[in-house]
Amino acid sequence: NPQRVSQQRTNGNARDIYVQGNYAYITLEANWLAIIDISNPSELKLIGTYNPSGDDSTISVFVLDKYAYITLNKINKKSVLQIIDVSNPSSPRFISESQISSFGNKIEVVENNNARYAYIADWGVGGVTIIDVTNPLNPISPKSITIGDVKPMGIDVSDGLMFLAASQESGFFAGPLGENGYLALFDNLNDPKT
């Protein structure tokens, strides 16, 4: 049976978590990214925080190498992707920002042919927004994939395939009782720009 080893409080309700190496990165509803040292499982330590300005709400996080990629929903109902340098986990540093749509949700970042892309489950487009983050100082949004009247919740990209978990209140995927969930599968992601 799984047993709790330790715990570490955060400054707000947790939304998402990503673990890389000795650190856990947690997005908090109260506009925070918390970084916790997990190198000693019996003694977790909150060692760093990042606070975007304003009353934004951090949603999801993905970490690759020295960068954390977080989705934020802003108070003006716009969503953005922020790229944060976490090479010094005790002092995360803002690098750049790119607008998503009206509601960016779960994010995954993938390297492909010396390029790096962020795939974001995006309520605003009813599908996925793909942002070229190869140059972290200048993220570029090459395309969106629209499915329809759906609420994308989760995303996973692996071996050139993209899996999108979503719900729909009406239309082809909806059942007789209204909202239903489904999984959409996309292939041919070798060049997201096409």
C-alpha cells in the first residue's frame, strides 16, 4: 500500500505538477509557480516561487531543460504562455510571453528536428494551439487545430502522435444526457508548421 512519506504546503490551491530531476514544479490557482526540492523525499523544501504580475491564474506547467513553460489565464480573459528560466530554481526568471487565446489549459512541450514546440489544449479555439518556442526569447504561434465546440482538458504528444482529451456538450461526440468526454488522436506532427 502506498504510504505518505512527507508533505510541503504551498501558497494556494494546486492546479498542476511537473517533476524534473530533483524538483517539483507546481502551478497554484493564486497566481504562483512553486518550486519544491524533492531530493530528500522525507524532507521536501519549498525553495523558489515565481509570481506573474496582476491577478492572473496559473493553470499548467511543463519543464524541459532549464525552462518552465506555464499557461496563465489573465483577468482580462486572455490566456498566455510564459517561458521562465528555472536554471536557478531558487530564483526563477521571466523570459518571454506569447498570447494563446481565451482559455489555455494543459501544456506539453516537445523537441522535434532541432525545433521545440508547445502544444496547448485550448478552449478558446476548441482544440489545440501550437507555439514554436525554439527561440525562448521569441515564441511564435504557427497554427491552431480546431475540432469544434469542445473543451480540451488534457494533451499528450509522443512519437509524432498527439492525444487530446476533451468534453463536448453537443454535436457528434455528445451522448443523450449532454456532455460527454472523448479522446481525439492526431498524427503527422513531424512538422507542426505544415
